[in-house]
Amino acid sequence: MEDDEILQEEEIPEPDTESEPQIYTGPNIFAMALMRFQVFRGGLPPYVKRAVEKFPEIQQMIVPVSEVEDMKQRISRPGTNESRLFRELQKKVRK
């Protein structure tokens, strides 16, 4: 009976939704080691933060993994803000 009591007393941890992995949906930026659909867990690494400092648009291209399909659709739809950002970023990183 003691084992049953221990199991009942243990709390099942809630999923940590605040630390959902993030995914980069913008174009590849080889010079900054940033690849499209690269996933980040536990926050953004320093090299990504440096890339965001140089190209602030990158931040808008990083979304929670659960939103990646919606983001891909918005990027592929001409006229959306996400599509415009993607194209602008492509042009900037080619210079």
C-alpha cells in the first residue's frame, strides 16, 4: 500500500509551454550559419542573436514550432507581410 500512496502523492509535471522550441522560417544565411527550418530549444543561441542584430527582420521569421505550417503558408502567399519580409531578407543577405 505504501507504493500506491507514493504514486498518488507525486505530482505530474505540467508541460512547459513557455519553452516551446522555436524554428527559423526565413531564407538560408550561410554567412551567419542560419539555415531555414533550423530549430532552437531553450532560447536562441548567441550566433542567432548576432544575426538578429544585423538583420532585425530575422526575429519575425522565428516562430514557435507549432506555428510553422501557418508561417510557411503565409510566406508562400504573395502580398503577405511574411512573404515580403522573406524576399527582403533574401535580397539583403545576397549583398
